[in-house]
Amino acid sequence: MIAYLKGKLIEKEPTHVVLDVAGVGYFVKISLQTFSALNVTDELVTLHTILIVREDSHTLFGFFTKDERELFEHLISVSGIGPSIALVFLSSLSSIEIKQAIVSEDIKTIQNIKGIGAKTAQRAVLELKDKINKEILADGQNPTMFASVNHRLRSEALQALTTLGIAKATAEKSIDTILKRTAGDVTLEELIKLSLR
């Protein structure tokens, strides 16, 4: 398996990138999360990858963070969710929003993702809830961070920060760090102020 690629970003599109690694151009499919996190001005870019081999193709999928790659692996383990649908998942919602939806059994949010029906949404919750809960606890995160109240708080803070011109990926990272540090015990105003520091 190709665990990661480190090279020069030659081409960047919302659905894929081309990375020059030692003179070889790798075509790597990506999510919108990874697209927004990549900076074209970076001399060297590292993508955590998964190579999926099918009878008729060898496809590389790349992710800006290991966390996103792990979530992709979880999603494709669910019957009815292939690599393309998993990328749509990761392009429609942030990793933390997907985890929140699964942990809080928010079938409606999952069903809003293109290509996901009620049965697949229920299967995703059933098969992934325990795995994701274990990961949250193993990371030392408070599971209450994934409660719906915090989901709404996070969404409102994210909207405010992006309106102020802060990049979505930067805002998400800042908000998640603060929610983790405060265990979700923070007001919307405090969350926005702390994220702007």
C-alpha cells in the first residue's frame, strides 16, 4: 500500500490533484476538505493515501490528514458505500460533522448526502457508531463534544468565522481545538473570540 505521497503540487482541482514525486506525476482523487486545505504556494505537499485496486483500475485517493483517511476507510467498510460515495461524504460535511452525525444517530443529516438512502444511512450508523466512539475516547476527547448542541454551536461559529474571511479549514481546526480544550463548555461569543486569536 502507498501510505503517503510527498511532492510538488502540479495541478489542483476540486476532485483531484497531480503530485510530482521525484519526476513521476501521480493523479490522486481528493475530497473538498483536502482541496480547501491544500495551498498551491506550498513547495512540498504531503497527502496520506489509499490505493484501491479494482479489476479495471488502480485509483489513488489522497487526504490532507490521517484522520480524514481513517474516516474514509471506515466509510468504505460499510456495505453500499464505495470510494466515490465516501468522497462525496467527505466533500459534503467535515470529518467532525460526519462523526457527530454517526455518533448522535442523525440519520437525516447523513441522508442529505447525495447518493445516500435511508437504509445506507442506518447501516453507516449501526456499523460505525461504536468504532468512532472508541476512537473519540482513545484520542482523549470528551464524547459530549459530539452532542447536537455542540454541533449547532460549531456550525454557527464556523459560519461567523468564514463570513469574517477566515478559510474554512483554518476556522474548523481552531474551533475544534477550542471545543476539545473547553470540553464544549463555551458560549458562541467566547468560541468566536477565542478562534480569532
